[in-house]
Amino acid sequence: MRHFFNNRIRAVLIVSVLLAGVLAVTGSLTRRSPAKDLVQGLLAPLRSGANALTEQARRIYDYIFRYEALEAENQALKAQIAQMLDNDLMADAISRENDRLRDLLELQKEHEDYVLVDCYVIARSSTEWTSTLTVNKGSDQGIAEGMCAITENGEVVGLVTQVGPNYCVVKTVLDSSLEISATIASSGYAGMVQGGYTTGQAGLLRMDYLPSSAVIRNRDQVVTAGSTVYPRNLILGHVIDAGMGTTGVEKYAILEPAADIQSLEQMFILTDYDQG
């Protein structure tokens, strides 16, 4: 576009200069006479055209300079907006992390025996049957296979199944191959919790082997029963539905996971705790 303007302006200027030269020469050669008046009359349109061309050239120059100034201003504004967006995103991330750390302090006040390593999610993988998260801490930070991962609120994320020096893979509670002994907190009914992929409840959990006489209520909290891997009373989820099993002698419950696996940014690997 700039080359177009430059060529056009050059042509306008050349024509203007030629016309100005013609007018100057003609004026010097003619004196006040009928012939001169005739020449002046004939040259009037040319003079007017030359003035118009000069004015157009000025406007084109003004437009180019204004265009370049606006372009520079536009680029500066874009950079400023991008910086503001980055600052907002960073502020949001810092705010979320501060909230998590405050909740973690409350958790550690209740469980002073917990030894936790904080990790950030760096990769996700899920299929119709499996669900894993990869985080940025590993054996160099004391993490080993068979350790459980939780949120800052004591919600179960899953189990460490693979470890490298600076990363580890966590099989999440949504994975249908992960089974966890659990109880309904309000009643003490015991069962086994696993991901609901195999029963058509993707993204949910299923608690099986509940007594047929069990009274199961919506929003009942389900927690870990306690083992060498999972401490007691870690939160697994909340009941959203229940029914009778195919055998007719046991019940099951469908749970909404307590941990938001899909949007999880940070978790904590429980490397040690008091099993007494």
C-alpha cells in the first residue's frame, strides 16, 4: 500500500512542477494585453488543476503520516492490552494458589502427621477406561509408587503408579481399575469405590457392595475407610444416586467425585503419615 501511495504522489508532484513551470514562463513572456488576457483565461483551468493536484498531494502526505501514526499507536495498544491480559491471568493464578495454600494450612492443622509434596499438573490422559495426570515432581522429591494424591481440602485425586526423577503419573479416581475401600460418613456403611466407566457413568464414581438394607441419601459424603495407602476420612465424593445391584442382595451408589479432576491444576502427594 505504501508503494502505491509513493508512486501516486510522485506523479502528482511531477505534474504540479511542470504546470507551475509553464505558468511561470508564460507569465514572464506575456504583458498586459488582450492576448495576455486570453492566455490567462486559457491557463486559468490549468492553474486551478495545479492547485487541486497540490492540495491532493498534501492530503495524501497527511494521510500517509496519519496512517503510520495510527498504525504505531494500534501496535502499542495491542501490546498494552496483551500485557494487561497477562497480568490478569497471573493475578488469577496467584489468587487461586493462595486460596489452595490457605486450605492446605487448615488441612495440616487437622493432620499434623501428613507429609506432603506439592505438584503441578503438566499433562493429562484419558480414554474410555483410564484417567491419568502427570505432575512435575518425582523420586528426587521423595515420591514413590503407591502413594496417594490429594487436594488441599483432603479430597482424593488418585494413586501414584509411575515415577521418574522429576515427574510422576497419578492414576485418578475416575480410572475404572482403581478400587478404594470406603464408607458413607453419616452411616458407616462400607463398600468399594471405583471409576464409573465400566458401568456407563463416565466422570462419576460407583460404590458397590453396600448392604441391601442400607439407607442411602443424596449428598451423603463418602470417605476412605483407611489403609496402608489411604488415610481414613479422605473425601472421595458425594452420593447423587443409588440402586439395587443385579444380584438383588446388595446396593450401589453413584458418586460425584469430590476432586475436580478435569480442571485440577495443583495436587499434593502424601509421602508419609501416621498409620496408627
